[in-house]
Amino acid sequence: MKFILLSDLHLTCNTPIARLDNIEETWKWKFEFILKYSVENDFPIIIAGDVFDKPRDWKTLSEFIKLITQYEPSIMAVFGQHDMYLYSANKDYTSLGILIKSELVGELGEVPAGGGANDRVKIYGASWGQEVPLPNYDDGCVNILVIHKNISDRPLFPGHEYTDALQFLQKHPEYQVIVCGDIHRRFHITYYGKNIINPGPLLRMEATEYNMTYEPKFAVLDIVNQSVEWVTIPHEPAEKVLSRKHIDNKKETESMLDDFIKNISIDHKITFSFKENLQEYLTKNEIKQDVINIISKIMEE
């Protein structure tokens, strides 16, 4: 039995500032590639949250439905924070909630989904903010946890608070495989025959250093051999679809602001008194006395 593992699709029809292409067209042909692979090989798809970039996006939802009804794959997913309104329990009227209510996508949770092979594979889910379910003990059964949580194999930046992937795997020995989403960084750790996997994001939404070398892929999990194969999703080179111009402009603006503040601090003695600052300005700029009198009168009133 094999599964396609995905996370953090962030499907949207609104092109991010960093993208140079049409994001809607891009995700549709990428996702169609995955759907074809799934149907041709009869591999169910597991998504570890953030299917959509925001809870309600009717245009993206309709395009998503067109694709999956064309191919009719088996899809199971948990909710990421982008699929829901904070920790709201009412998820039925979100884009992912509608897919689940329509039975186009299966929701993973405390009650396990069967994974074939005489149901010896049990797939549990923990959406964003939910506790890890405790699986029923069944000798010889393979338990899979799909979770949306800030699990990572390393900090993404200085001071980054996250759940360590290896420690999380060790903390939950009842699961042979853990599939996680939320952190947009691919990793795969094996520990005494058990695996924790983050398939990485489908789309490169920001022009970060990591994304400039990142290649979108999905994982194919082989339950029998407890192995993972990576399949590259067709994509354009980063330099063709990502722009850092807005980042450079921001840095230039921040630099200009820093210079301005430095010059102000050198040239002027700034006080917290509005009147004193105004008086200094009027004097230094040689404002006419009649104008000063008008301003003084208004301030007194």
C-alpha cells in the first residue's frame, strides 16, 4: 500500500507580490500532475493541512472541485490554520469544510481512516490546535498520524520557537509514520524504523533564500517497506517565477529611514514637548512673526 504525502498547498487565485507568474494557472497544472499520478497508480492522497491559503475562497474552491471531480482521487486531509478561523470549531462553511461535507475529501481525526491491506493501516489526524489522538492498540497494525503543527528539524530564524521533529517522533512511539505540515521546509527523519515527514509546500509563495533553491516535490510512502520516494513536481526555475524586487525596495526604504533618523538626532535636540519642538522649528526656519503670533494664539485657545 502506498500513499502520496502533501502539505501546505496554500491554493489561491490571488498572486502573491513575490510571484511573477499567474499563481492560479501554476497551482492548477501542478496539482493536476499530482492527481494524474494518484489515479494512474491508485495511490490515495494525504494532505497535512493548509489546503487553501484562506478559509473561504469560492473561486479557488470551484477550480479545485473541477479538477478533483475530473480525476476522482481519494483525498484525506486535516485542517491547517489557513483552512479555518483561528481555533473555531465551526469549520463546515470553510472551503475545506465544504469539500468534506460533500464527501469529496475525507477529514482525518480521532476516528481512524482505513488504509487498505485488510485495514491493517490506520490513519489518524490532528488539525491545527488539536491534541494528538491516542490510537487503539492493535498488534501488527501500522498507525499513521497526520498533523498540522509547528514541527521542524531546525529553527528557521534566530529565536524561532518550534517543536523538534525527532523529539516529537520519540514522544509518540505508537505511530510508525507521522506526516506533518505548517513549517514550509521539507524534511524526513527516520528513527528506529519510524518516520516523520514534512513534504514541503507546493508553491513558493515568498522569495526567501530557501525558496530560491527549493524544488516542489511530493512523497510516496510505501507502508510495506516503510520507505519514502520523492517525486519532483514540474515547476519553473525560481528566478523565472520569483522576484525579490519588493524586498530590495523595502530594504532601501528602511535604510533611508535610518539615515533620516540619524540625521535628525545629530542636527536637532528632540524633546517630548510639542511646544518646544515647534518653537525650535519656527526659530530655525525664520518664520515671520505674524505667522508665529497666529500659531501662538491658536495654541493658547
